[in-house]
Amino acid sequence: MEANSSSSSLPSVQKFFSDIRTACREAVAVNQVLQMLVDEMNSGGELMTMDQLKAAADYGKDIRPQVAGLATGTAAALAIKATGAFKNSPVWKPAAVVLPAWFAGFALFRLYSNFNFVRISMRDGDSKLARQLRAAYKKAAPPGSTTLENS
């Protein structure tokens, strides 16, 4: 039974890293569509469907980026403490290592969260906003992007 649980989690880990690679490669398109969604929400969200509004609410409550940043920053701090590096140093020296570690974890998961929010919002059937989002994504995405086909 243990083998099944570890082998069943492997595809989700592979999908996570595949999504991260895609989000990095298509960052311009993701950011452009994300900005369109933010603009729509700021103007009242009248064009948004219930699924898009739910995705926006879930996106706003997503604490994974903060948790990932906290985990990587804490891991860096513990590694510094365990190795004794910076033992008699001013406090800014270990902070110079911990803060980038925190930011890396935060940024990685924020990128993943942005990508998923954009993908879910574009997936929403034939609504006017979803069509506009898909058109903008297609225009800004690099050649060979499969995000729209896989949405």
C-alpha cells in the first residue's frame, strides 16, 4: 500500500514542476492575463462568471506562497545555526542569506499560484471575459505554448 501512495504522488510532483517550468516560460502571458483579471475585479467584476469569481476568492486566500517562503527561510536559518556560520557576525550577515531563501520559496509558489488562477479563469467556457483572456494569452505566449490546449 505504501508503494501505491508514493507512486500516486509522483505524478502530482511532476505536474507541479511541469507547471512551474511552463509558468516561467510563459511569464509574460501569465502576467498580462493576470493584470487583465485584476483590472476586471477592480472595475466590479461584471464580466466574471461564478467560477471565475470563486477562483479569484481562492487565489486571494492562497497562503501557500507565504508558507513556502516561511519554510525556506526557516530552513536557511536552521542551516546557518547548525553549521555555526556567522556565529560572531552582525545580524545582517545571516539575514543576507535567509531573506533570499525566503523570497525564492515565496516567488516560486506565487508564480505557481498566478499560473493556476490564470489557467482556471481562461478555462471558463464561452464567457466574454474567458474569450478575451484566451486571446490575450495566445497573443503573448511564446510559440509552441500548449497551455490553452491543456486548459
